Amino acid sequence: MPSPRTSLPSHAAIRGAAVLCLMLSAVAAHAQAPAWADGRSFEGPVTLHFTAPGRTARTVHGTGSARWLADAGSARFVLQADEPRTNTRVHLVFEGNITGSGWRSAAGPVTLAVNPDGRITGGGTDPALQRTLAFAGVVHETTLHLQTHTALARAEGGLPVGTEITAEYALTRPASSLSSAGEDCRRQGMNVVPSRSTGLPPRGTCP
């Protein structure tokens, strides 16, 4: 028969349990994050279309990147573009929260969201910068296609009031090691068993 005496855990044991809970919580949060939000950068070409009152429309080509930098359930979305010939640079940062079903930026005059199917939507007017923005696109693990539209309500950088700028991002990145191994094994009708030491399946092997 078990002894009726109750023993209290030591402070060390309590600390150990707390650390274990934190570790389990971190693993669970990571497992819920969408594949496209693992911090790796999408990169590729960006096409910029300029239309301005009284001026000839112009199209230029540059490069861009995008990524979600996740940290304990929150995530910062960073979008950049660079076209040196016209000295055009884009640097947009949205703070937000990420879950297994998508991502949504924090409340503000301009917002952005990614639905569970990867569809990107958003927009709004920034009264401080006097810009109206709109976003539409889709993201998957290895591709991100995004169109941004910016309308200027004040002259800026040599561009007159009423200028509209449309940027078309066609960004890609390689599949992660884990997803690539999983796809190879699924084709063979097998399951991936992560290595105990690295958490990743052995390269080129299936269980």
C-alpha cells in the first residue's frame, strides 16, 4: 500500500518542471507555425510600375525579399525592394501574431493578413505619410507572389501628388530540408522519423 505521506518537490525540481513546460510550449508553438513563416527569406525579381499625373507611365525592374521573423507566437513581416537606377527602395515592416492558421498584423491604419490558405490581403491609409496602400497575393512554403499598390496624397521624392506605384513581387526559396525529405518519403508511401539528435530525418533516407 502506498504511504499516505506527501512529499513536496524541491526547488530544483520545480525549476526543472518549469523549464520543461517552457520547452514543450516552444515546441508546440513551432509546430503550429505555417511552413512559410520559418524565418527564411523569399527572394526574387520585383516589377515596379509608376503612373503620375502629366507624366508618361514607367516600368522598371529590381529585386526584392520578404520574410516572417517569428518569436514565441508573434512575428514581424519584413518586405523590401530595391531598384538602384531610379533610386527606389521599399522597406515595410509589420508587427503581428502568427498561429497555425495564418498571420495578422497588429491594429493600425494599415493592416495585413495571411489566411489559412496562404492568401494575402490588406491595406489602409497612413495619415502621417499620406499614403494609401493595398496588398493582394498568396504565399506557400517556397513561393510568394504579392502585389502592392501605393497612392501618394502629397509630393514625395520628386513624385507629384496623385502618383501611383504598383509593385509586383515574384519571390521564391528552396524547400526546407525537413519538407523535402517528407515529400520524398510520401512518394514512397513512407513516414519521416526525425533523428533524436538533430530533429531532422537522415539525409536521403526514409525509415
